[in-house]
Amino acid sequence: MQPSDPLHPWLSELGCARASGAFANERTRPVEKDLPWNPASSRGTAGIGLRLVRRAVPVAAAAALALAVLIPGRMFQREDAAVPGTDSALTPLQAAGVNLDHRGADCNADGVVNGLDIDCFLRQHAASGGASALQTETFTRRLLGT
Amino acid sequence: MATPRPRCGYDSAAVLLRRFVASRTAPTALGVPLPEALDESVLLRAVAAGNAAAFTTAYHRYAVRLRLAAWRMSRRGDWLDDLANETWRRAFEARTAYDPARPFLVWLIGILRNVFREQCRNAGVVGGGAERDDPGSAGRSDPLDPARIAAEAEMLAALNECVAGLSPADQDLVRWRFFEGQALRAVAQRMGVAEATLREVRLPAVCGRLRACLKVRGIALDDFFAAHGGDELQYLLGERD
């Protein structure tokens, strides 16, 4: 093998050093606050920032999870909540003006207002021979018990 | 009795000039880097006196060489920032303990060596990269000797500057052949020359220019080459080919 120039391995070493970033800050001189011994250096700030992020991310994730669980529950509670100025036990249907205890709603007179009464109304409505606007209005009023 | 003449005109200009010169050369406590052209011995005395501005100037002068030393020591690109920054931080705190009669880079690398050993312990690395196949490790009694690593870092920094001073074509040759490790044949094809021409004419000419450049910068190549094992060189070069 032909004897090689001993400078060659140093050139290769220089290439390795360059590729590894040994000359990284050759062109970009840090400003005063970025100097390594400065407590406010970007490195320190970045370290602090990373530490904060590492601590904050789990807390934020837990908070988001808690909100995801709690907020829908509170929303349902809000829907079921009492309407201001009314009885706190009033249901939404009651709040909407549907008087379930109205005797007129107990179409089949079984003492209970339920789906069977709807069937009863439908039969009566069909037997009335049509569905005029007036009949529909009547049906609605009877259904709602108003 | 004659009243003294008020100091004005020439005297004031002289005072202003002295103040200006002093502001450009004397160590300041304002943290402002001192002029780059400041004499090295003056700078290092100011560093040893605890002057922060002088230390900042020294940092700018020695940052690349310290990173090169960290590279030579660790051969870990992912450690360079941590090693260098921690070394500078400790050096700043201990700057008054620096003896200006000693080479500043060697003093820094002494600190770097401690930082490196701690890093190796923390990372669970045995040997700390000291037992390595590189063009300076053969024949060393202490692979982490600060003086030795300082000399290598100086040489690499100077070599880098010398490569940057080559013609663009020669820089391409160095980059392809040595930085990217391409085979002679591939480099010859890219350059459009015969492989023999590249090997026997172009490469020796480039190395000759680099040697001359290093010599101008006071780098004694024989000091480095004497420490290198010939077998290792042959191995490294043979690996490339």
C-alpha cells in the first residue's frame, strides 16, 4: 500500500468533529445573556422551561381529563336543574307546561298517563274522520292536557 | 499672583483620548467584551483578576477550541453542549484561581476533564470514550492529558481554518474525500480527473498547502505525527479504501 500522508487521518478527524457540531457556535456568537455562566442564559431558561413543561403537562392532562368528566355531568345537572321561580322538584316536562295529572290526558282512564294514552288519542283522532288543523289542535291540547 | 489657566483645549482632548483608549483596552466591570485584538497576556491577567468582561472575551476566543477538546475527549456530539457549557460555568466561577502563567486552554481542559468524568459516571460510561480509535490516541500515557488534548484542539482549529482558506475546488476535494469519506475513485469521478492524478498529484498538493498554512500558524505537525502509531494510520486509511 502506498504510504499515505499523516495529515489524512487528521482531516478525517476534522470532518468527524464538524459533523458532530464541534464548530456549531463558531459563527453565532452568543450575546451576554446567553453566556453559559449567566443564570439568565438561554440554556438555563430552556432547562427551566423544559422542567416546567415536564411538570405542567401531566397536571394539564389531569385537569383536562377532570373537565372532560365533570363538565358533561354538570351540563346534565343543569338541564335537570329547577327552573328559577318554580318548585325545585319540577321536571322539565312539568316546566314545559305538561300537566301529567290532568285528567284529560288519561285518555284510556286507567289512572296512569303513559304511552297507552297516546295510542288512545291516536285511535280517537283517527275515528274522528280526519286531521284538520282544528282536530290537530284539539289533539295536541288533549295530549298536553291543556 | 497669576491665576492658573483653566484646563481646556489640548488637555481636555488628551483626557478624552485617554478615557477612550482606556475604555477600549482596560478591563471593565460592565460585562462588555473587550476588544478582540487585546493582547493575550493582558487578557489572561484580567481574567485571573476576576474581570468578567475579560472572561467573556476569552470565552469568544476559546469557545471553538474547548468544544474541539470536548470532542476529542468524549467523541460524543450529543455531549458537546453540556460539557462545554458546564466547563465554562465552572471556569467563570473559578477564574480568580487561574494562573495567567499557564496556558488558558490547558487550564480549561483540566476543568473539562473533571466535567467529562462526572458525565461518564452519571451516564454509566466506562472509560469515557478515552479508549478509542482515533488519530491521536496511540502511544498516549494519559488519553485525557489536558496539555495533549489542548494541542490537538489547537491543531484541529487551525486545520479547519486552513481548509477554509483553500480554493473551492480543493475544499470540495477535502470535503468529499475526508469529511464524507468517499472513495478515491468516486471523488475522482466527481472531479472529472483520473484516480491516479487525484492520488498522486491533487491530494499531495492540497496537503502541502495545508501543511504550509499550519506552519504559518505555528502548528508543528511533527509533534502530532510522532505520537501516532503507523499501524493505526494504515488501518484508518485502509478502512477508507
